[in-house]
Amino acid sequence: MKEERERIRELSSLWNGVMNRYRSLYDRVPKKETQILSDTEIAIVRIIGRGTKTIVGDIVKSLQLPKSTVTGLIARLEQKGFIQRKIYPDDLRSFSLVLTDRGKRAVRETERQEEEFFAKLIEPLSEKESRALLDLLRSIISQGGQ
């Protein structure tokens, strides 16, 4: 019990250290198109960029946010010119979300920024250590908290 509490405290401390490293490195990455987007808006643009027929429900499910929140974010992204709604002639009641050219640029820029950032983050690790980190993160994502 005592060892588990110590591990949890150490995990908390290490996680805070990783987040501090993240902030210090991420702040150095030049940003252009994505500067005016929140993290959630970027996540939505990326989800839309992956799909061929993305609907609001896909985003709600992926981000686990209320539909009303997602609807508001979509409206803002549409106003900013990153996405547009596409109504299908065979079902005029529903629409899908597609990226505009500006949205496509934002996705490319975000991916480039993340590649630069994560390359710097794992730079001090050996190949074996970086593979172990990936394995641990996969395990946390697939099983963590359940």
C-alpha cells in the first residue's frame, strides 16, 4: 500500500515534469495557421481531416464531449473558415463536415509541429527507451483507468 502511494506520487511528479517539458518545447515551435485555434478545435479539424464523411456524432464520440459543445465548436470553425458543412442531396436532413483549404493547411501544420516537438522530446532517449515509452503509452491508452 505504501509502495503504491509512493509510485503514484512519483508518477504525478514525473507527469508534471513531462508537461513542463512539453510546454517549454512546444512554445518554441513556430505556429502560423493554428495559432487562432484551441486544442479542441485542432482536434476537431484533425478528426474531420481523417474521415471521408465525418458527422457531428463522430466528433462527439471521439472527443467524449457533449453534442452542444461540439456543435458550438463546429460553428466557430466554420466561421473561421477551417471547415464547411456539406449537405448530401440524397438526405437533406443530414450533413457531413469537410475541411476547407485553410483547414487542410492547419492539419498539415499541426502534424509538422507535432513531429518537431516529439522529435525534440524523445531526443535524449535511446531507441530502446523510446520504443519502451511507446509500448507503455499504448498500454495506458488501451487499458488505463479501467
